[in-house]
Amino acid sequence: MTALPWLQPTLDKFSEQLKTARVGHAYLVGMDAGYGGESLVLELAKMSLCHQLGQGGACGFCKACQLIEANNHPDLYLVEAEGAQIKVDQIRELCQKLTTTSQQGGRRVAVILNSERLNQASGNALLKTLEEPGKDTILLLQTNAPSRLIATISSRCQRLRVELPNKMQVKQWLKEQLTTQDDPSWCLPVVGGPMAVLSAIETERYKTLIDYRKGWTQSLSSGHLCASLINVNEKQVSDALKVLYLVLHRALVKQQDSDPLTRVKIANFSAKVMQLETRLSVMPTVNTLALFGGLTIEYNQLINQ
């Protein structure tokens, strides 16, 4: 966890609770995986089961830590969504397991990733266990979107606060991780966090995002859709629209002295782009060529009025 310094204060606080026997029974980490949300709850689980908890966290050497590293600890239960939702049968199975005796003689720990994907049935199935989890049981819930988590679930968990790094701290952290002189932090709003930026750079996704940025800049300037935006598939449309929003936002920042009415029009157009992105995420089919061409034409019409 030393690679993610912004998580350390939260780990230290949780470690102190474990050592002083003031640990709660249910915790919620409302933080995107791109900032280390999943990494954090998994480390908290490891700390909860560690036999020789140290100053910086789990020791990494005891039997419990070794079993976790091998994905073979019998008292650690991990629940992830099957498809788009966490299903009621998954939660019922988890709750049943948590009623059994600990096989290693210590705590039992359940980790639920992306808990905003609990539906009403699975959420209801979890409520009783959250209220009466049993002795030496800890539930750790992670969510990328706290506002989408069922309210009755959220209210029964203690919040683990994490002070996220600001943009300058993210830039510095990314600079330490990368050999390139480029600053990839511009795409943070698209991918979701610094860890996601690193993941994007390791794949073709980052290069594609740069192509979108160049394509939108040229398209908005010329009034004609560029080649890099013509063959965008349905899985990529969200990234392309988010990059368009960033291009528009950058234009507003650079044109501080431009006509106020034009700036308002661009701001309203930017908001429309993000509303489109939200709606399209739940649509079965999208004609990206028509959509992007229409946005390019609409932008040029509004700035030339």
C-alpha cells in the first residue's frame, strides 16, 4: 500500500482500532477503484485477519497473510457482481457462511466490492447480517458511487474517510510511476483515478483517448468530423463524449476574454454532452457517426450565430 500514499492515514486509523479492540462490525469505503478503493478494502481485510499486525499494516508473513496471498483463506469471503448486479443468492450464501465458526480461530471477514450494485432483494438479504453480524465478524463494503448505494445499507455502516489527493499530488504521483515526460493527468475525469490512468497507459486506451482529443479539437475547428471519430464503436462512445467535454472545458478556460454570450452557449453545450453520455450508457444501440456529426455541426452553429 506504500504505492498509494493517500490511503496510509486511513490504514493507520483502522490499525489503531484493531489494536485497541475498538473495531466496528461494518465499514463502507465510498471511493472509486481508480483511486484505490478496492485495494484499500482488501488491505483492510488482510489487516483484520493478520496475526502479527504491525505499524504499517498487515505483516505479510504470518499464516493468515500467506493464506490471503494464495487466495485461500477460509475466513475471508469476497463478493463481486455477477454481471450488472450483486444477486440475492450471492448474499444469502455469504450470510450463511458468516453464521459458521471461524476455521482459523480468529475473525471472519466479508468484502463486498461495488456494493452499489446490490439490488433491492440482495440489499434486504444483507440488512440483518449488517445489524447482527455475529461475534468477531467484519463486513467491508466498497462502492464507486456512494449516492447509488441503498440508503438502508449505507446507514448501517461506519464510513471510512479517505482524503483524496489533489490534482497536483496526482500529477506528482503519476510522474513517479512513469518514465514518460507527458502529463497524462488530463484524462482523470474520463478514466476515474490515477490507478486507472496507469492501467489506460498500459493498454491502447490512452492512445485512443489522445486520438479523440486531437479529433475533437480538429472537428470543432473545421466543422467536419475527423477520421478518428468516424469508427468509434458503442463501447467507446462514453470515452469519446467525456473527452469532448474536456476539450470544450479547455476551450472555455483558454477563452476567458471571449464574448460572454458565446461562453454561456459553450457551457450549456458542454452540459448537454455529459447529459447525452449519461443517457447513452443505458441505451442498447447508438449511431455514433450520426451523433458525433450532429454535435460537430451544432457546435459550429452556436459559435457562429
